[in-house]
Amino acid sequence: AVETMALPHEMGVEVACNLLDTAATPAPHVRSRVVELAEAEGLNLESDYFTNKQPEEILAFVQDEELAAEGNIARENKKQKCT
């Protein structure tokens, strides 16, 4: 599931792809398809980039935040026992 949009620029066209479900349409597949379509029109892909986090990155961030929160709770409990 991908939403796309073409944005004209001085040096060419930016093809923006909003990946709605990376499990169904992984980024490498979308990139390959963009390259294939561009080449069919005599164009080439000069660069690509991502602006959103991959699911694995989001999960790692949440897990880190949970661990940090648990550490803060443990420190607060220790402070309360000492006073």
C-alpha cells in the first residue's frame, strides 16, 4: 500500500512515496519499482531518502524509553526508602 506524488524541481522530478504498510510493500520493493518505471521512460534515479522511522527503529525507541522509565521509578523508590 503506497501513496505517491510527483513534485517538479529544477533538476527533475521528486517522486514522493508514502508507505502505508511496510510489511505489505517493503521500501526496497518500492524503490525497485520506481527505478524500473523511471528507466522505462529513459530516466534515472539519482538519490533516495526516508523521512520516517522503520518499524524496528520505533520499537527499539519505545523499548529504550520503557527501560529508562523503569530506571527512574526504581531510583524514586530507593530515594523514598532512604528518607
